[in-house]
Amino acid sequence: GMTNREQALQQLAEELLQVNDVLTPDEALTWVEVLWEDFEATLARAGEKYQGEAVAVHFVEQQIKQHGAMLHRFNTTNEKFKHLMTGRNVE
């Protein structure tokens, strides 16, 4: 079955789709993965101990609340995201 993380990502993707009508379900899922990974990477760089999934979920939810509707205009250096946005005409 799915891991907790996968389930959490699915749930987050659905939350994102509720506030963003531009993204496809696949794109939304990739988006939340990108946000989650960026969050983990930031913690790692800061030398912070990883607090577990609940903290990552909370962070991603905050991002969705604040930026969800505009997420497709967001910039990230995450490779997953780059390939996601190629070929898409982003206003």
C-alpha cells in the first residue's frame, strides 16, 4: 500500500487542486512533492533535525493557503518542477 508520505502528498495535492484550477492532478502532486522536498532540503542545509512528516505537511499546507492559487507562477530550482512547467504556457 501507500506510505504515510504518499498518502499525505495525495491529500495535499487535493487541497491544492481545490484552490488552483489551472493545475492538473499530476501537476498538483508534483508541486506538493517539490514543496515538501524543498522544505526538507532547507532544513538539512540549516542543520536542523528533520521533525517528521507532520511538520512537512504543515509547511506545505501553509504554502498552499498562501500561494496555492498562484503556485503555477512560482519559481523553484527543483528539477522536478522544471520539467513540469516546460511546454506549459504560464501567464
